[in-house]
Amino acid sequence: MAQLSEALAEGATEIEVSGTLKGMPSLTLPPGVALRGGELVFGAKGLRLTRDNSIENITVRTSAHELAIYNDATVEDLGTLRLKNVTSYGQVYLAAEGSIRAGRIEADGVHVAEADMRGRAERPTGFGVEAMQGAFTLWNRQPDADVVLTARLENISAGSAGTPVRGGGVFVGGHGDKAGMADGGTVAVEMLSTGDVFSDGGIAAGTPDLISGGVFIISGANAANVMNLGTTTTFGQNDMVLDNWGAVENWTAKAKVTSHGPSGIGFVNFGDIGVLTVEAPIETTGLGARGFNVYDGSLREAVFDSITTHGDGSVGVQVSRELPKLTIKGSLTTSGGAGESLVKGVLMPLAAIALSVKATGHIGVVDVGADISTDGDGLATVDLEGPVGTLTVGGKIIANGAGAWAVRIAGVEGPSLDGLTLEAPNGQALATQ
């Protein structure tokens, strides 16, 4: 530890650490300093970056609730901060606040093994809720729209199946207003790719106004590409697995998307997305845990492998806005009945419908490769309060519950059902109102 302090005091710009340094006070890297190798163990806050710093092949360890890696808010320009092959125990928190007016973040291979963000008071708000920070957080908090951070973030991962991070997983955002709309500084993201992410927000049951996300793009973040290369899994109440409040041109998930908690959602969109592609199954389990929601913003096209929900109130797909094209290559299946679920900061009753288009929603083309099925009583497998242009189903539309409908069309001109197989052995194949 003394040698490291001495090297910094003498103005060294390239420092390599071998072994483990324990009992360290918080360490600030002066501008332009690169630090490589070893393990740094801190008692409180960890490693503070300033400007044009690089850290590589390093483990930074502190308490789970502390900041393991963060940045100095007194500099005006971060320059380029580079993190490569970094493991942290404690949060990685990189933010434009204080005096910061510019900067670039390049991260590749950052794993937050343990972190607990439940005590963080600073949270973005929108859509009736506050959102918890992530184990890896990049956040432009400046209210001035002229302040822009740029970023390329690759292979970011968090937690493990046995030890999920507490709070959110990966969080990238800019400055937003109380309604969740971008109204200040932004983050321009060329690429965000994630490995395995495991998170548990630890939110108390019945809480209506607090959420977390496994991978969360917050308002004020503008991303060209988001790719989930590893699995994304959440375990807690109100834990969204993949959530967007920002703007993303292309979002692709290549591995399974899983929620184990009440009022969790596999993918929920409140922002703007060009094309969303989920190449592996979405599966949710729990009261009010839904598969895919478009509640606000815009989405041009969504393509899924399959969507399965387990639990009362667990809607498979719910659309409240315009969606030109929806493709599900496999099946769309729900198994619950009616139950409470969190919607825009309000706990409200929902039925576990497979495909729900609300009155404010519209889908141009729906193409499902296999069955659309439900098991709940007194609900519709396909429930259309808003219009659908065309509906193609490779399998059957099946309502297994008592008094259930395979298709219900309420007050709109529905799609042609010619050639579709509707089954409701304990209910009614088609209801129009």
C-alpha cells in the first residue's frame, strides 16, 4: 500500500499492482493515470477516477453498500475513462454531476459481483414510480441538455444466481423530469452489451411506487444498440427484467429473460425502440408478473421466441400504444386467473390474458407460430379492446378455463379469424361486444 501511495505521489502514470492490498482508504487516481492488476480492498469507498484514467485486470473490493468505483464530480471533463476486465464488490457508479460537463466511458468486461443499492436516495422518477440505481450505473444527472456523455459499454454483468445484486443490475440514463421524460443531459450509447445479470430489488410486497430493473435504459439515454448476450434474471417484487424509458434503435436479447417476483415484467417499454428482438424464451412467475408490455412511447417491431407467464394477473402481452408488427415464433401461454399487478404506480386487478390490446392500443400484424393458450377462468385468451389488422396463428387459440373465451372482441373491428382454430372446452370460442 505504501508503494502505491508513493508511486502516485511521485507522479507515475502507469502503475501495476501484484497481489492484494488490504485496509486501504479511498484512493483517487490523478488525471491520466492507468492502474492495472491486483486486488484493492477498501474499508469504505473505493477507487475514485478523475480524468482520462484507465483501470484494467483489477478487482476492487469494498462493502456491498459502498461505492467500489466512482468518479470525481469536481472536474469539468472526464476525458475518457476506461475500464477493462474489472471485478467489483460494491457499486460501479459513474455520473455527470457537480462540475462535470463532458466525458466518455469505455467499459469492456466489467462484473459487479456484489452490490446493494437499496439505500440510495437518488432515483429517477417517471410513470408513477421511482427506479432504483443499478450495480453498474452510468447516469448523466446534469439538467443542462448541452451536457452529453458518450459511452461504449460491453460485456457488463452483475451478480450470480446464488448472490443477486440488491437493487437494479445495469442502469444507464440521463436527466429526466418527474414524468420520466428526458429534459436535460443525455448519454449517447454506441453499444451496451450485457452478460449474465442477476438482481433482486428487495422491494417490500405491495409497494406501488418503487421498481428496479435487471437491465434498465432510463430516460435521457439514447442507445444505438443494446444486446443481452447472457441471461437476465430478476427475483423480487416489482423487478422488471428488461425495461426501457429511453431511446434505443435496436435491442436484442440472445439469452433467456426470467422473472421470479410479483409484478415483474419480462420486457416493458415506456420509451422509444426501433426493433426489439428476443431470441430466447421470456418466462415470468408470480402474482401479476407479465411477459411483455408496451405502455407508452413507441415501438416499430417486436420479435420473440416464446412468452410464458405463471400466476394470477400475469398477462402474456399487453399493448396500450401503436405497434406495427408483433411476431412470436413459438407459443404465447399464461396459466393464472385474476390478480393484482403494478401498472404505472398503481396496483390494479388484471386477468392473465395471453394477448391483450387495450383501447388505446393498436397492432398492425400479429404472427404467432404455435399455440396461444390460457388456463384461467372467466377470461379471454385473446382480448381485443383495440384494433388488430391481421392475426396469424400457427397453432390454436385455446381457452381452458371455466367460462373463458378463446377470443373476445370489444367495440372494435377485429381481424379476420378465417382459418384459425378457436377452442374453449369449458367456455365460449368467440365473444363480441
